[in-house]
Amino acid sequence: MFDKLFAAQQKAEEIKKRLDTISVFGEVENGAIKITSTANKAITGVAINEEFLKSADKEELEELLLTAINKALANAEEVSSTEMQASAKDMLGGLGGVFGQ
């Protein structure tokens, strides 16, 4: 029983590590601002187009940055959720014997 629980815990750790290697993006204004994040929701990059930056005011830039960040984090959540659901399905299948299923 404990072997299966330990294996499930190791699988969860592997997934977390894999999520750190998956990049997701959030873009606004046709790529004028692009945010890069890991699937673990760590922001790893911010790119702002030079031409856009010259013409944008502070309020517009702040608003669009928030939108791009939220898009990147939503994409990260989607990827993370999909990975975790697939893993949970595998883990629960492996634990079926523990619970008499």
C-alpha cells in the first residue's frame, strides 16, 4: 500500500518538474506585449514592442500588461490542470488495488 502511495507522490513531483519546462504565453495587441510563463505559473519573460512602447501611455501599458499576464496565467492553469487530471487518473488507477477496486 505504501509503495503505491510513494509512487503516486513521486509521479506528482515529476509532473511539477515537467510543468516548469513548459512555456505558455499571453499576448495583447497582436503581440505588442507578450508575457511568457511556465505551466507552474511563474512569469519568465516580458516583451514589449519598441514601437508600441513609444506610442503607449502609462495607463494603457499597465492595463495591457495586466491583460497579457492574466492570459498567460490562464493558459498556465489550463495546461497544469490538464496534466494533473491525466496524472490523477493514472494514479487513481494504480491505487485501485489499495481501495479494493
